Amino acid sequence: MLLLPSQIYNEYSSGMRDATAIKHFLRMFYVRAGLDPDLDTQDIVCFLAMRLMMLEIG
């Protein structure tokens, strides 16, 4: 799955660059991933957060 930050902003903050949109996206992913006992959700969410920050900076 490949998401651009702009897609997350469109979905969670009406297209405006807002850190809360990233928070809501990560929360949604964490909750949904938590339903699968084989996934380590903390590691996945941490990786996603770091990757999104790198996309915003670079």
C-alpha cells in the first residue's frame, strides 16, 4: 500500500495540511491492525509515523 501525505490530508482534513489528519490516519490503522493478533501494531504505527514525517521533510 502506498499513500501520499496529500491523500491522507484529503481524507482526514479536507485537503488542508494538518498534523491531526496524520494522527487520525495512524489511529485508524492502529485500531484496524489491532484486530490481527499476528501483527505487532506498535512497530507498524511507529514505522508509518516515521515514514510519513520523512515524506513531508523530503
